[in-house]
Amino acid sequence: MADRTQKIPGVQFPFPFTPYSIQKDFMAELYQVLEAGKIGIFESPTGTGKSLSLICGALSWLRDFEQKKRQEEARLLETGPSRDEKDPSPLLSASCPETAAAQGPAGEPDWVTQFVQKKEERDLVDRLKEEQIRRRKREERLQRIHHNSQLKSAAKRLRQEEEETENLLRLSREMLAAGTGAEQPEQLESGEEELVLAEYESDEERKTARGVDEDEDDLEEEHVTKIYYCSRTHSQLSQFVHEVQKSPFGKDIRLVSLGSRQNLCINEDVKSLGSAQLINDRCMDMQRSKHEKRNEAEEEKPKRRRQEKRASCPFYNHEQMHLLRDEILAEVKDIEQLVAVGKEARACPYYGSRFAIPAAQLVVLPYQMLLHAATRQAAGIRLQGQVVIIDEAHNLIDTITAIHSAEVSGSQLCQAHSQLLQYMERYGKRLKAKNLMYIKQILYVLEKFVAVLGGNIKENPSTQSLPQTGTELKTINDFLFQSQIDNINLFKVQRYCEKSMISRKLFGFTERYGSVLSSSRERPRLAGFQQFLQSLQPGVTEAPAAPVDEGQARAPTSPLMHIEGFLAALTTANQDGRVILSRQDNLSQSSLKFLLLNPAVHFAQVVKECRAVVIAGGTLQPVSDFREQLLACAGVEAERVVEFSCGHVIPPDNILPIVLCNSISGQPLEFTFQRRELPQMIFQEPKSANQVEQVLTEYSKCIERCDQAKGRVTGALLFSVVGGKMSEGINFSDNLGRCVVMVGMPYPNVRSPELQEKMAYLDQTLPRRPGKAPPGRALVENLCMKAVNQSIGRAIRHQRDFASIVLLDQRYAQRPVLAKLPAWIRDRVEVTASFGPAVAMLRKFHREKSASS
């Protein structure tokens, strides 16, 4: 545990108010972790100002780091390369770590080593000069935006110019059409052609067509040292951005908020598609359409006619997006503000924000965008030498596992096979040999996936009963072998799907012809595609593909899109994942699921590339999961990991945690699995979000009426399920949460095949520590206590808040269980075996606190 009294000489932490002592300790420890390039696990309970501590601590380090870097740059640019080969520039070491680590092969002459080092330093000086020029130009642009409304006026002027140009071109075409009529142009004399004006394209139009602006260097701009801050939801990210705006760094920091197309798109036609996958596909399709129209050969007229039917996005304008980029960097904005500015500038916020990444000092983004390598690459995120802060990280391991797991149903497999088969029958003569080869491979794979579940691809999945039901778990290699596709290179198939965009082509095919449904009641099993194909090909009397029920036919995305994710998951190393075959009563409800067992394999690249990584949260206990499952398995040495956990800001007597072991009748309280089916043990909670809001509203109104009811209403009880909608993300501060009662211990279902396989994997992978539970059993205990800690932390939300916590199960009194509670709760726990004394303590606590509040 970190020394909380440690301070850093000469380091000042600007703060909007006088910080708590624990905030000073937090910032000092955070600064050291970033400076030393460590992996930090930081726990700071809700109400202790964690966000501001992260902001002021991290940005203070970044301020000092940039100042030192600029001082060294100035020294190098003033004096030139170092004359002392034994003391190379720190900037050279930072930019070329492999050179700094090894000055030359053994036995190489000194003069060769010195020559190489001098050349590298000269190259570094040249790069610094170029970067200094780019930085000066960027700062000048941002200064202009700070002091005037350049973006608004420039955007408005450009829009007016574009509209005026369009009007003039339209009038010119009308005049030509009206003036010439059927007359043919006069024959030009020899040499006269060169006097006629050629079609004009301005420099701006030509540069825009090439996708660059007047400052082409900006697109290749080096990424400055920055901090990537990520959290779980967009609302949490917006709240963090508002904290940055209120901080002492709010006026000067260059911040960019990243989000999905679904959150940032301002093209109403695209946004109305609803599905994130469809929005992504349509956006990319519109971009390609724009470029294809420019580059298409004139002789390909049929293709040209089809292309021209697809519109290009009016907001994908590089000149406007670069103006938007500068506006983003000039002033801190959250997602909503970014969208508003994008609409005003008629520039895409999704791409404008990505153009701002290289020069940004603080990048705010969701979990998934940082933790998924392909998404990271597509967004232009480079982690080499950067700092990553992952906030609200209590479910980090589960998030990584969920992102990289995939599941497909029997219905989706049959639907994809049906659609793809009919696509091939429709366009087979137009497809090249390699396309046909891969389509047939995909069809074969889909057929084998259905067969391994016990189904037949030619029959209706909804009415097709399976010979046996149950769950089967396989290694990846065993599954591929059993499916008889071990001879197919899934890497190549996955690459083909990605590059050919076959799922999007297939979705367009279904979107175009999917509404042609059978009107014959005598043939209810005939799918719309099949009848469509029969109408085009009279010789075809029976289509072998399985029909799909209407509910599935209205699915918002192509089923092949889901299957592509499953195929990608199957390329994971054999030891890091498992395939679960779930056979239900019929094929439609059966499924294939890929389960990622080793999330560290995807987190390893993050910790390897980054300068430092900070895992932060209000309640991270027990932290052994992070150390063992995530960091140790990712190859992080134990010495690189630093833990910091601070207490709460509330006075010690503002919380009363009680472990109650026995009921009022003296019976031991132990809510075990064997007793969970008893009627008195079952609760229910609302299933939809609007019902949750309604329940919370009624609950809060009831509490508000307590003071008005003159004793007739004394409070309210709110029952909820651990891990459900009310156990996380909702604050029950002050009178909304004066007592939290945790009934039993919420252990996960140890009979779950997924959990059993995960336990077995950890037992085989992690070392067994003396005196400790086996790694698999420790996982189950930690999952339980993480859920407990998240639930009981709902009540205390600020410094003057108070609440009691009742842990209603005698197992909480066990020392290993108590050790996994947050320290600020654990140190104040009262264990009582009798019901009466516990009630007396609660009555006394609340009477005193209510009187003093």
C-alpha cells in the first residue's frame, strides 16, 4: 500500500478549492506513478472527489512533462547534437528506446557507434524543428479561435460561397441548354481548341477531393504526449468533461471527446437507421460512394448509373471538418456540445473529433473504443508512450471478456445461409472466381455449424427439433475438428469478410428483396427470397435453403454480421477461449457461444505500449483479480504495479456497518444456494428502464411525504436484486438511503458451464498461494464480494452523509470475507450474534444522527 504522507518536492497541484488530505495523497501518488511509468490501481470511495483528483494530478504531471520536454528541445535546437557520445539526449532515449538500450552490436568499432548516434541526434533535431513549426501554426490557429468567432464566420462564408457557386452552375447549365437548343457547336479551326477554357476545378476542390486541406502536414501530425481517459457510459464521460471545465486546467487544456457514430452522427437520414451497425455501414458506404464517383472510369456506364443513386454525405467535407477540429481543440466540449458545433459548422463531429486526436492533450472515450484493438486502430488512437486512465474499472475484466466474446443462434446461422445461397444464385455469373470460392467456403462453414448443433440447414429452424438437448463445452481446436472445418483457414475467411464487406452487400440484397413475401397460405414455409428467385428462374422448383420466420426477417442487421464476429473469435489462441454448444428444444433457440477465458491477452497490448496505466474506481476490492487475472497474465512484473486506497471523507461515526448472524428467533442467518428456492427468498424487480424510473420516483415521493404525514408515514423500503438495475450507477444519498440491508451473499451460479471452465482455467494457469483458496474458488468469492461492495456503496455519497449497513448473513463474520470489504467500511464493522443488540445499535445511531442533522 502506498505511503499516504508522501509528498513530491516542488510539484504544485492546482485545485478549484482546498483539497482534502486524501486528495493530496491521491494526486501525489498518481503523479509518481505517471512519472515512473508504473501500473497504478487507485481506489477512492464515492464522495471523496476522485474525478478532480485524477484531473488535477494527471494534468499537473502532463504540464511538467511538457515543460521539461520543451526545455530539452530548446537546448538541442540551440546547441545542436550532443558532443558527448556517453551522454545522449534524453529526447533521443525517449524517441528511440531501442537505440538507447543498445548502443551497437558487440565488437562494432567505436567510430561506427558514434557516427550512428550522431546521425540519430541530427535526425532528431530535424524532427524537432518540423514539430516546432507545426506546433506554432497550430497554436496560432487556436489563438485566433480563442479571440474571435473564426469558425462560425468562416463556416458561414464557405456555405454561402458553395450555395452561390451551385446556383451559378445551375443557371449556366440552364442558359446553355436554352440557348443552344438543337444547334450543334461550330466547327473549330485548327489550333483554336487551345483557346477554349477547359473544365475548371479550383485548388480547394482538388485538395478536398484528395482529402487534404491547405496544411497537409496536419494530417500527418505527430501525436503529442496525451492522457486517454475512459469510462463505461457517455453520461459518465460527460460528467468528467464538466469536471475538467470547472478545474484550473479547463481554459488551457486541449480536450477531445470521442464517441460512436450513433452518438455523433448529424446526418438525419443515416441516424434514423437506428442500429449502430447499420449507421456504421451506411456512413462508410457514403464515403466510398463519393470516392468511387470521382475515380470511376467513364466507360463503366452501367456501374456509374448505380453508383450515382447513392448519395454522399454532405457533412464529410475535409475543409469544414478541419475547421471543426480547431474549434474542438480551442475549448473543452462534451459530446452534446461537440454535436451542436458540428451542426452549426455543417461538419461531421465523428471525423472532426478524430482529426483532433494527434494534437489533443486529453482524450475522453468509452471503454470499448480503447479496449478493442480494431476499434482503436480505426479511430486513429495510438497508445505508444501515452498514459491511459480507466475509471469506474470495477467491471473491467468482465467488460474485456464481453467485448471479445460472441454468440450466434441456430436461427441466425440458417438465415445467413439462406440469404447467402440466394445471393450467389442471383449474382453468381457476375462474380469472380475468388469471390465464389470464399462464398462457398462460408456456406460450407454455416452448414457445418448447424450440423454440429444437431440440425439440418435445409429445414425450418423454428420447427426443427434436435435429437438431444443440453450444454457442451469444447476447446477451439476440438470444436473446429468436430465441425469438420479444421482444414479451412479462418484467418483468410475473416479477412475476406472484412475487405469484401460481404455482410453489407448481403444486407442490401435482403433490404431490396426481403419484402417480397409469399402470399400462398398453402406454402407457409416458402421464404420471400425463395419465391422471388423462383419468379426470376422458372426452372427452379425447390430452394434448399431454410426459411426464416417473419420475426427474424425483420431483424435490423444482417445475421452474417453476427457470424463474422464469431468467426473472428475462433481465431483466438486455443488455450485462451472455449466454445459452448447450447442445444435447446429447437434449432432456432440453440446457439454457439465463444467464451474468452483470458482477458489479459487483449489487455497486454495496452500495458505494453503505454507509458503508464491507471485503473481507478470507487470500490475495487478485492484487487487480487486485477493483479492476477489481468496484469500478471499480461506479463506485467509485480514491481511495476502500485496500489493506492484512501479512506472516506465522512467522520468515522457517520457509518454503522453491522454483521447480523442470527434472526430474532435465534436461528442462524445463512442464505445459501440450498435455501434460495424457498418462496420467502424470492424478490422481483422491474424489467424495463421506464419502470425503474417510475419505482424510484414513487420511492422518493414517499420519503418526501414523511415530514408532512405527521407520523403516519415513517419511511420507505426499496427491494432490489444484487447486480440488477438499482445496484450500480444510482445514488441514494441523504434520506434516500439511510440504511442498506444486504440479505445473504450473492455468489454466482457455480453450476454454470462458463464459470466452471473459467475456474478450471485459473486453477491451471495461476500459481496456488499457500494458505489461500485455489484461484478458481477465489474467483467465485471475489465476484460475490465485488457485487456486495458495489451495492453497499450506494448510500454514502458526500462528506456529511450518514447511513447504516446491515450484512444479514453469519458468513460475513468470517475473517477472509471481512478482509474483502472496503477498508473504510471494514475498519468500523460491528459483529453481533443477537438480533436485539443489533436493533438497539441501529436505533441509537439513527436517533443521534437525525437529531444532529
